[in-house]
Amino acid sequence: MVHIPDRSTVPPPAPRSVPTSADVARLAGVSRATVSYVLNNTSAVRISEPTRRRVRAAAKELGYVPHAAARSLRAGHSRMVLMPAPEVPAGPLYSQFINELQWALGRLDYTVVQYGQVGLRGDEAARAWAELRPVAVLLPGGGLGPEGVAVLKRSGARAVVTMGVERIEGAHALLMNHAEVGRSAAVHLYGRGRRRIGVVMPEEPGLEAFSNPRLEGVRRALEGTDATVTVLPLAYEEESAAELAARWGELNLDSVFAYNDEYAMLLMRALQDNGVAIPGDTAIVGADDLMLGRLLRPRLTTVHLELPSGRALAELVDQAVQNDTAPPEVRQVLGAHVIPRDSS
Amino acid sequence: MVHIPDRSTVPPPAPRSVPTSADVARLAGVSRATVSYVLNNTSAVRISEPTRRRVRAAAKELGYVPHAAARSLRAGHSRMVLMPAPEVPAGPLYSQFINELQWALGRLDYTVVQYGQVGLRGDEAARAWAELRPVAVLLPGGGLGPEGVAVLKRSGARAVVTMGVERIEGAHALLMNHAEVGRSAAVHLYGRGRRRIGVVMPEEPGLEAFSNPRLEGVRRALEGTDATVTVLPLAYEEESAAELAARWGELNLDSVFAYNDEYAMLLMRALQDNGVAIPGDTAIVGADDLMLGRLLRPRLTTVHLELPSGRALAELVDQAVQNDTAPPEVRQVLGAHVIPRDSS
């Protein structure tokens, strides 16, 4: 008699199991230690070439991949540099900077991981990052407290480096002096005889960390002079720019520092469409020195930001990792200078 | 007699050690299993509230953070979705798309990690990604072979999803039909009476995956008509655009599909500076529907790309993770339509 199994009682297929180093050891007929020595290219232990070949063949056959975390536990630390992903879409300047930094850290044998977990903030975020056991954490902007830095360090991070406007206890700080961006723009406009100066403040959230110190820089530069500063909220939308342009006459301004080149392009277009002559009636200065500023007519005067090169920053991170007992360092890394063109 | 140690023989300070769950267990006076149950909020095991409090206090005191990899081994899989970081600086359209996707996956309790390791390619890259044990891998563009997909799956990835122009065996594919972008532009220009059509091909590396199918789409749309197609290599630099504009007369074109809005802005500026009337002498069409196209004069006609929403894509990834025994699916996810403005 033939037994025909009821399909409903057939057991489900076994779950796919992830091959381990024990599986590789079994297939190659060696110890797990030998597998580890061979696959991590440890030179401290003498293992014959045929054995090495057998281990590699077994690993390949099983599709074995070492576990990064297990490997970093053995090595004492990983080569992962973690950066939180920006919460606002990154502009072209920042994207290029991150790209350069990745290349430079890659040449130093680090791997950059951009960690995007939405809604995590401060020390809670630090705990999530710590779970990946990075050897260094690079923080554009602030948002972390000393407790977060301590959590990261206790989890094996040898360096926490912030790039922002303020220091955090226990972390290296690359201070970005965005006030200098505003200051340069204000000094330039004042020097060209402008006295009634507007400052665009983007309404998009997440940009206050840059726009506030830029405004502060304009204010400080003009303190004690005969110039006035008018704050101009502006959303990155044509409607918002059209509204602002429509009441330009009442505002009675002779110049504007437009936060960056993109807002400058938006506002300049709206002003020109309303018959405002640039720079005759109103001078405009952007910031970031993007290509598009050179393509506008008149060509846009801009503040060029002197960011540290990706290579310099990568070396700084590497030094901080290697000298992890040295006290946190503070460096000023953002310079700024005006590139005068035809809009001011 | 007092023994004064020779400084050179004083042992170096003990390396900072990362606290483990064993340390927490010792301090709280409980077993390691109990620590794990409490910190992972396991409800299957009954543990008194005072014990839970003791474990949490000990973990806090020691600064203990669970190891993501160890946790994912226990849970059977992680909640990490890995994406390789783009090798070329991401444009504004792509940055916004990634941002949306991160939010949407975050709401489904995934964490997106962008992995940037320079110079790693194909299956070697897959091995590096596999070390982080992601539950899903999302690949913009191709570059991975079936072996790479297999490595990822054997390492516990439940879904590998590519977004690109071709399928990879074993992976879900979201096919981006960039030929459709070129086709729409060509049909639009032909419909407006243009017959001598130029197509800008960016000289920057990394864009061929988009520019080649776009050109192909233009060619196919005009096959068998009286229109001609001229390929126009262009670097994203003013000099390159000026050179192209200087020989515009010889080229004898009445229109150009400029790859995207940024190249369109660059070329339009150079042509206008050379006295070429837009659209009178030459019609221009961009792509991506960026804000800057609306700010140009004449306003730029563009091809709007219908990308899947971050939310739709996140749900697709989640489904693929949950039904990981289902065969790979193929979907067309890129639509395109022309937004006619004043430049064509």
C-alpha cells in the first residue's frame, strides 16, 4: 500500500539557515580557529597553503560571510565611521563634501555608513548608533548631549567628532563659523554703499542652525554703523517669492543677503519680474558659490564657503581614532570670502 | 626601603573595555538570560517589576548598549535596510527621494543605512554589505551579479530589490524606464515641428546608466520619421557649454533635449549669450522638473519623472521582506510626461 501524505500535514520547508564559521570548519575538516585565521588573513599563525585553499573553497561553497560585528569584537574595533543621514535633503555643496569625505576615508581603509533613522534624537539616537559599534562617529550639526557622547565611547567609539556651531563635552569639535558667512556679505554690501540691508531667512525647517548665525553675523558687522537690517522670511517657492517681491517698494531696501545662491536665484527672478533692477535698485548676495550663480544674469555675487577638504577631515578623524586618549580638540574649520560678480 | 618603580616598566593602562550583558548581570545580581529578557522587552517570560528595574538601573549605570548584531541573531533578522551610497553626488531629485524613502521605512520600523565604501564593486561589495546582516538591500542602479544576490540571501537578507534598467537573477526589480524620458521629449519636439534634434550626453562619469537609455528613447521615437538626431557631449562646466555654443551655427539644429534641467540651464545660458534665440532659433527641453527650470527666462520645458513615492516603495520592500519565499517580482516604476513651458 502506498501512503499518500495529506498535503496539509507536510512540514513547511526548513528555514534558510545562515552558514556559520562552524559549517565552514566542518566542511574543510579544520578547527573554527583555523577558519578564523585564514579568512582574516592572520599572519601570526602558520597555516599551510593547501589548508588555506581548502578553507577558502569551503567558505565559497557555503557562501559564508564573516559577521562584521563578530569580526570587530575580535579585532577590538571596527573600521566603520558612522554619520547620521541629514534630515533635510542635502544641498549640492553638502552632497559633494560627503562624497569627498567618503573617498578620503575609504583610502584610509574606513567605511562610511550614513545612518538614517527618522525621529530619533539626542541620546536615544546615540544608543541606536552605538549598537552598530562604529569606531568613530561624525556628526554634522549638533543635537547630541554629553551623555550621548559617553554612550558612544563606552560602546567602543574611539572618536566622536562634531561639525557644527557649538561644542559638546567629550567630543572633538570642528566649529563651523556661519556668522562669518553673514559678516562677509554685510561688509561687502556696506563697502559698496548699501545701507538698508535685508536678510533672507528660509522658512523651511532644519536650516535655523545656519540661518540664525548668518543673520547674527550680519547684525554684528553692522553694529554701530548707519545701516539697518531687515529680516525677510522666505519659503523656497515661487509664490512666497512673488509675495515678497510685491511688497518690495514698502520695504525700502537697497540690498539683500539671500541666505544662499538658491534663495538668491528665487528672489532675484521675482524681483526682476516686478521691474526691480538688479543691482541698480537692489543688490543681491548669495552664498555657496554654486554653478547656477554664474549662469544668472546679472551674474550672482556670492559668499564662497571654505569647507575643510574631505581629505583633511578624513585625516583628522583617523588621528582622533589613533590617539583616542588625547583630550578633545576644537578647531575652526569654516572660512568665508565674497566673490564679487555683477549682482551687487 | 621604598621601591620606586622604573616608569618604563609600569604596565600601560588597561584598555577601556566595552560593558557586556555579563557585566550588567553581575551588577544586578541576575542571570544573563534575565538581562536579555528585560532589555529586549520579552513578554514571554515573567520577571518581577523590581528585578526589571534593577536590570535597567545596572545597564544605565554601566552604559550598556545591546549589540545590534547579537540582537539580530536572537531575533532572527535585523530591521536594517541597506542601500549603497551613490558614487556620484546625488542630485536634488534623488536626495529628496531617498529622504522620503527613509521616512516611510522609518514609519514601518526599519532603519535605512547608506553604505559608502569606495571602489568596492559587484559581488565583492555584496560580501561587505552582507557583513552587516541587513534584512533587505535596496540597490539604485545595477552592478551586482546573481552571485552577489545569493551571498546576500545566504547571509540573511530576505529581499534584494534593484531599481535600475535591468533585472538581476534572484532579485526583485523595479525597472526604471529611462528610454521613456527621451521618448517623451522627442515626441514633444517633433510635435512642435522640430526636425533637427540634438541630444546632450553628459561627460561626467556615472551618468551613462541614465543618458544611454534616454538617447535610445529619442532615437526609437524618431525612427522612420524625417527627423535627425545629433549627439552632443557636454561637461557640466561653463567652458564646455561655451565651446558647444560657439559651433552651434555649424550644427544646424532647431532643438535640443538637454539630458536634465541643470544641463539645460547651462546650455541655454551659453546659447543666449551667443545670440541664439530660445525657442525661436532653438527649442530646449530639460528633465527632472526642478524649481530652477521655472525660474529661467524663457521658462524651461521639462520632462517630469514619475518616480514611485517613498511610501509605495517602502511598502513594497516590507512586503518583499515578509513574503521572502515568493519569487522575485518585476515592476515598471518610472513614468514620464512633458511639462510644456516657454522654451520649446
